[in-house]
Amino acid sequence: MNTLNASIRPIRSTFFPSYWCTDGSGKPSHSVGETLLAFLSTTKGELLDEFEKDVLQGRAKVVNQIHQPDWNINDICVWIDREPARPGWVCIANENTEYSSEDGQMQQFTLSQVLQAIRFWKKFLIQLEEKGPEEMSKIELKEPMLDS
């Protein structure tokens, strides 16, 4: 079973939020971390809220269409409930990593998995705002990821 992880990583005198996934043996799950979690951790504020709303409503869309928010951040592309995603799923491709696909297929996540990942990240960001980066650097949040 995969686990969602979030923490603050201090680098020199600066603190950086970090969001990653580990597999059942505790090793990084790059296929989740470098697609879904990379997308969520680089999508800020209102865009993250809008993406969550689209997933909640199961809106079939490509998130980089004309008159839609530009979610093509760092060459990460997302499809909600439409080709190449399976019906009721979200497909994510990150052009900057080899972990964007397994067996030649782009990463697919259920709507429930995506919503869980969004809510977990938002919970972390709220705690970060409340406690501050120095206090949060002592804490690592973890939550088992839903199975597909």
C-alpha cells in the first residue's frame, strides 16, 4: 500500500514544503510522486480549489483548454474522465520524468485517490500556515493512500 507524506525540508536557512509518496516497503513511489503529487504541490490557491471542484463533479475535461485555467505547469498535463483517462479516472503525464508511465501507459488515478491527495496536501498547508515552517519541520504527516 502506498502512503502519502508531507513535511517541511530545511535547506540552509530556507524551508521548502515537500510532498511525496512511499510504497509498502518505504521506498519512494515515483509514479505517484512525480505525477499526481508534483502537479498538486505546484498548483496554488484558487487553481487547486478549482481543480478539486472539477474532480468532485467528475467534469470530463482536459485541464489545459482555451478558457480554462492553465494547469500545464512544468509540462504536467492532466485529463479528467476523458481520453486518455479511463472513465471515472484522472490521467496525469509529466513530460520531465520517466515515471510518467508504467508499461507504456500514462499514470491513472481514481477520482477518490485524487481527492484524497488534494485534501491531504491542503491539510498540510493549513497546518503549515498555523504552526509556521520551523515547527512543521519537526513533523511529517503520513496517510495511507486509497487503493484503486
